[in-house]
Amino acid sequence: MLAVYAARQSADDPLSGLEVGERPEPQVREGWTTVSLKTAGLNHHDVWSLRGVGLPADRLPMILGCDGAGIDPDGNEVIVHAVVPSDGWRGDETLDPRRTLLSELHDGTLAQQVAVPTGNLVPKPEGLSWEHAACLSTAWLTAYRMLFTQAGLTPGATVLVQGAGGGVATALVQLGEAAGYRMWVTTRDEAKGKRAVDIGADRAFASGERLPERVDAVMETVGAATWSHSVNSLNPGGAIVISGATSGDAPAKAELTKIFFKQLRVLGSTMGTRSELERLAAFVTQQGIEPVVDSVMPLEQARDGFATMAGGDVFGKVVFTVS
């Protein structure tokens, strides 16, 4: 079958290890099933895997991809949940210390077929397009959990999103606006700030800019470069929800005094559960939200999508169609 996979890894030239070609069809073990994919989404996780982060070299070649939607063996339209718990785990799978994502231990979704635990299939709502369904499993699920599970916000809250343009950031803006939050974003790119406003942000600010008022929560994926600004932007009792640290995890100032004096909450957030993915799909459909898609291209042209993401010139999701 046609697949996009990591054959080699390079921290300096990640695309040098990317291959688009034939791989064996997945072998199904007990309790698992296969999905014939219609669409699949690209994430920064895939580029990091090519850099050698989170994917040991002894697991190569590895089919990449966490996002996907397709048809199960019974003809049902489904969305693939990418978090795979360890055997016997019960409860919130994101808390399983031995959990993995597709493309870390098991082959991922950038292929014509993928094997997953049967319990990882979520029904695709009838009104959700294949392209939009392929956006939800990773970035959108991460955003959903950050906003609705971890932050503890109520409608009318003001939320700051550090960075604008990536899959998580655009999902945060669209979900938050639909839920009745006032969404603010920061960005180093004025054009991306304007596009964020176009999709639902109330205002866009330059990175590090002093805000006109403090906010109730900050959605943090940037890390070291924005940490002090995040802490200083919060109301007393506010929350910082962290799901990534693309600029590094060692800020110049930890801001501990401000954190305890203002009684701030610092919350980690990783992906989401299968039930959260099901609720996310329902919410997107019920609210008529159309996830922002940067580009759609056939799986055969996956290298072009990877190059766009690696170059940082993405607003929304890159989606591949699978024939």
C-alpha cells in the first residue's frame, strides 16, 4: 500500500529521511481493526519524528501520521483516535504512563490503511466533511481538552493564545469563539494575526506586547519565549494551560513569586481522550465550525506538505487525500 514513512532521521535536515512509497498492509491483532483512510492530517509531531524526537531509530521505518478518517471493515465512516493505551489500562488514556501515539510505536495514518484498537474508532458525524474530519484527532483534540477540560472557563472569559497560525492555535480560536469566549492571539506575523481575527479572534497583538487588560487564561504552546508574558498577562487566580514548548522549556525567569502571589494555576495538557474526541466532533458539527485548512493535496504529494510545515509557512491544517 502507499504510505508516507520515516526511513531515516536527521535533526538538521528532517525531510532527507522522508519517503513516499510502498509499505506492507497492516497486520491486525486481537482487539484491533483496520481503517481504509479517506483523508489524513499532518502535524508538527510528524516533522519532529523525522528529526529523531520521540521516535527511536530502532523503530524505523515508521509510517507517520496521527490524524485520519476513513471506512472501517463494516462500512462505517469513522475518525481515528490516535492515543493508544497500554494493554489493560482503564480510565483516561492520556494519563497512562505507557501510552503512545500512532506513529510512535505503531504505524500511523499517512497511508491507505491503518490498524488501530477497535475502541479507538469514533463515528464520523454525517455533516462533517472528510477534509475536516482529518483535522480533529490531534491539534483540535489538544485544543478542545485545553479549553474545555483543563482551563475551567465559563462563557465570557477572555483567553490569550500565544502564537497564531498553527493547527492548535487556529483550533483554539475557532472553538473558543464558538463557546462564547473572547479570544486574543499573539503573533510575530501581522498577516497571521489578521487571519486569526478573520476566523474568530477578537484581537491580535504583537508577541510580547502589553495587553490592554489581563486575561482569565493563557493557552501556551510556545514555551520559553513567551512564558513571562503569559504569567504577567493573567488575572489573579487565572490559568496557564501548556500543551507544548516549541521555543524550549527553560524560560529565563520561572516567575515563581508571581505564580504563588497571584494564585495562578499551571496546568499541563496532552492530547485528549476518545470520549473527548467524540464530543469534539459533535460540537464542531452542531456549531457549524469549519476547521481552517491550509491546503489539501493527494498523499502522493506529501513531501510538499511536509516542506511547507517545516518551513513554518502554515495557517491551519495540511490535509492529504488518500485514493
